[in-house]
Amino acid sequence: MVSLPIAHPAPRRRLASLLDALVEGQAWPAVRACADASVLGLACVLAGAGPLLALSFALVALAALAAQGAQGAYERSAEPAFRRLLSEPEHGLVPVGFVDDDPLLGSGAIAPVLGGPADIERIAMRTGATQVIVAFAPMPDSELYVAVRKAQALGLTVSVVPRLYESTTMRTGQRRIAGMPLFEMYAPKVDGAGFAAKHAADRIVAGAALLVLSPLLIVLALAVRLTSRGPVLFCQTRVGLGGREFGMLKFRSMRPRCTEDALAEIASGCAPGGVEGTDRRTLVGRFLRRSSLDELPQLWNVVRGEMSLVGPRPERPDWVARFTDDVRRYDDRHRVHAGLTGWAQVNGLRGQTSISDRVEHDNFYIENWSPWLDVKVLAGTASAALRGE
């Protein structure tokens, strides 16, 4: 017998501070839900009150499915999306399984195939599911239509994932031509006036922040200099806008490398970050890393026009070369200036976390950028720093 998740809506997390209230407040949940929906290709409702039933959960385009087969579609798209819903219970949706005519598609998966489309009524009664997500499925549209109408007749909420969900932004428009809906997808104007104004404002704010924070910067510099050997600042080559390299600054937080130090070992599919190899952090360095104060010198990179306050975090050239080949849409991150903090980071993707998830979040930020989104990212970053996360 398969043990399924309970059918209760997940409660929202308590707000830890005023900054958290800004990020998690009344207006923010809807934005957050739309954000994750666009990134994952899921059309979620925030107030869902029960487990989620995924119908033909294969979130890939037709060409990719035909090239890789349905099993590959499950592995690449269904399971990551399923895990995301499990890891983010604040949406109030608990996934319970897949629905497909081929039970072998779920073999080895993180959740079972509960039955075929014809079994929706039995599955809904058995699991208490209240919502169905219809994604790309290897079945004729005529059969899918019947399954959707049956789900609606049962009173289930039905959401549909568009095939080109990665190109769908929060600015997507809709019109109808003789009853046929047309969705208009607007590409982000990364070289337009909006991003130009953002970059100019970032440089002004960063310059002012350097002046205001100069006493703190002096204290931190003295602490680094007096407690360990080596320079105060650490400069490392990173890749930014258009693939151009620049020297990113940090307060030095580690002692020099010794020959006996172990080399970095990064898990497959993860981005580098955090402690790589032997832990060489100094006593002051541990505090700087934990509080993220080691990143403050990057305000100078922002003033110089090499970075922005908010944007995709820059990576080292050797890792960029590897990820560009291995991770879909990785190079799209370089459409804008690298950031001191980013949308991925405030969503918990710091250190050695999934590089694919980072890419999804970074590209979502670019394609849905607004000044208000920058404010929320900065507020979330400040909140995490105050909590020592």
C-alpha cells in the first residue's frame, strides 16, 4: 500500500520580522505563487485546500518528448516539479501522485502513478485531491479533453500548463480570435530604458551605501588585517554581462591554501559555493561569511558598473564554461549585469545547491524584472543576513 500525504492545506509560515512581512505579506504571496508557477510551468492556486493531483505530469515541449521518450520527460520535468511543491508547502498544495495510462512511467519515481485518466473519480475519492494540473501529455487532445471535462464535473479545480511555459512571463497578454485564445508573450527588453535606469540607480545607491557604511567597512577591514596574515580584500575573476570577465571583490575570509589542503569537491548538479574542500575560514571569516558582510566590497563593483545590486550571482570562468555546456539556458543569465544578491538567493539557493534551480530563478528574475521585485529581493536579503542565514 502506498502512503500518501495528508489532505490538509499547509499553513503559512509566521512572519519573523518587518522585512519578512514585506517579502511574505499580503501582496507578496500572489506574486510568489505566480513566480514559481512561471518557473516550473505550474498553474497553482494559493488557497488550495488539499493534495494536488498531477494529470499526465510531463512538463516538456513536444520536440523534447519525442526525442527523449516519456520516461525522460518524467525524470527531467515531473519529478523536479513534484519535489518543488513538496519543499514549498506555503502554497497550500500537497502533490500525491501522477495520472497516466502507462504505470511504468512512475517506476522508480518519487511518487506513484495512481491510475489512468479514466480513473480520476476513483483517485480523487481515494486521495481527497481537489486540484488537477494538466501538463503536456503523450495522448490525443480529444482524450485529454474528455479527461479534463470529467475532472471539472467532479468539482476538481483544473489548471493547465502552457507548452512554452519557460517563455511565459507575468506580463503575458491574452486576446481571442473567434473564440480561440491567443497568449502574447513579451520578451524582456534587457537593453531598454528600464534596465538602463535600474543600472544607473544601482550605481548611485551603491555609492551612497559605501559612504554610509564606511565606518563599518573600516572596522571589518581592520578585523581581517589584524587577525590573520594576508590581504584585506580578495579579488576573484567572475563572469558578468555578456560573458565579460571582471574582478569581484570580497573581504578575505580564509587563510592561504596549503599543499596538504583537500581540493574542492562539488556534488553533481550543484553550483560551487560555501566551503569547498578543506575549511580554511578564519575566526573573523566565519562571522563574515555567516553574516554575508564579506560581500560588502562588491558595492565598489556596482559603482564601477561591473555589477548591479540585484541580479544573477556571477560565477568563475571555468564553472561558467562547464555549466554553459551542461545546463539549459545557463548562458541566458548573462543578459544582464551580475548582482550582489539575487532572486535565487532569497529563495534559498545559496552555496552548493541545484544549479538548474538557480538558472530557473535567475531567468525568471530577468524576464519579470520590476523595481518592486528588486526591493523585495533586497528586503529578503537583509532579512536573511539579520537572521544569519
